[in-house]
Amino acid sequence: MIDEQDTPRAAAPGRVVLRRMLRHGSFTIGATLLGVIILIAIFAPLIAPHDPYATDLTNRLLPPFWHDDSDPAHLLGTDRVGRDYLSRVMYGAQVSLVIGFLTVIISCVIGSLIGVAAGYFGGPVDALVTYILTTRLSLPLFLVALAIVALSGSSLTTVILVLGFFLWDQFAVVTRSVTQQLRSQDYVKAARAMGASHRRIIFRELLPNLREPLLVVATVEMANAIILEASLSFLGFGVQAPLPSWGLMLSDAREFMFFDPWLMAIPGCALFVLLLAINFTGDGLRDVTGRGASL
């Protein structure tokens, strides 16, 4: 007779995933960086040394702390109208994260519903969704977004809505493919045999099993949304002044790039670190939640 205490018990799924995350180097680095940036964005009103909108022409274009003639009150210097650069970088994280999160939420809802409908019902529904998806993929996203923002007027809300309604294609592709595999599973057949409605099967049986692949796609699309917003703002069609968008800060610093290159380097590095953190986190999630991940 085998003692129950001597038999190895399977670890809880959540604990196994957590163990994989802690052992995954790129995920640990990405999640740590992303967590720090999120905390900076949340607590920016408390930790920012100055008002990011306050101008002071007597202290314009002060260099950052590694220059000999820097001002200790402005560690990262000031811009062309005397606004504190460190404060604007901190508040710029708010703008980028808000755009990234809200864009992903909108595009995830649209793409998931379309993809699940195509994968579950198949037939004419799948053919219609495939046609819509092909049409969407044939459109140059940046040029279409640029044209719409230019015609409708650039603002934070407009940028979020435009990106949200045009970044759903990857969500649709993934959910369609996974749903086509899940609809033949025994638990879905059992629910159908018991008389469960299509809505119950989709929302109670299918969508919970799409959580992990959707989370991975969300990280990729969040990075795309942030870089697209920065590109639009750099061209003057995204977030408008005086909001401290990193893309707008890069645009304002263009005329000083040869004489004060730090004006472009600082927001550029901030944008790079944020995108690197999101991509590392997404790659780690893909690895630790994949079927082939090792314990």
C-alpha cells in the first residue's frame, strides 16, 4: 500500500505558470521594466519634480545632469520653452500607456468577436469574415490612420479610436484559428449535446480558453499602437501640444538635434525601453504559456 503522503502531487496550474515565469529571463526583465514604467506613470503627479506644462523662458534648453553647466533642479534639462524634461518624460509614459491599453481593449473586443464567430460557425460566416479580414490587411494601416486623423482632427481620443478600429486583425486571425480547433473538443460537443445555446458555448466554453493566446497578441498590438501613436505625433497628426507625448517631444526636438541631441535621445530612449519591455513580456508569456514549455 502506497502512502498518500509519499505520492507526488501535481502542482497547481497557476503555480506552474508562475514558476515558469520566474525562470524565464526575458519575461522577468520585461515584466520588471514594464512594472516600473507603469508605476512611474501612475505616480507621476506625486514624483514629478515640476509641472510638465509650466514654461520658463529664462531656463530654456538647460542641459541634463551629465553636462557641466546643468541645473540640479532640472535633472534631464528643459525644452525650448523651459518645461522640465524629466517631468514631461514621466507624464509621457501616461500618454503612451493609456493609448496602448485602450487601443488593445477596443481592438481585442472587435477582433475576438469576429474571429470566434468565424471559427465557431464556419461556412458563410467564415467566408464573410475572411473577406473582411483580407480587405483590412490590404490597407496600409499607417497611411489610412494618417488620412483619417488628418481629416477628422487630431486628438488623444481620435488616435485611440482610429488605432483601436484598425488593429483588430491579429486578434481575429488568432481567435479564428484557435476556435476552429476548440469547437471539435469533447467538452464543446458535450455542451452542444446538452442543449446549450451558441452564446453560452462561446462565452462559457470557448472564450475562457482563448485567454492565453489573446494575452500574447495583446502585448504585440500594444507595442504597435504605441509606436504608431509616436509616429503620428512626430508628424503632427497625433497627440497635440501641450500633452507630453514622447512622439511630440521628438518632433519638437528636431530643429535642435545637431546642437542639443539629448532632446531627442531622452524621449527616444524612453520609447525604446517601453517597447522593449512590452516585447520581452509578450515573448515570455508566449513561451511560459505554450504547450511545449518545460516545467
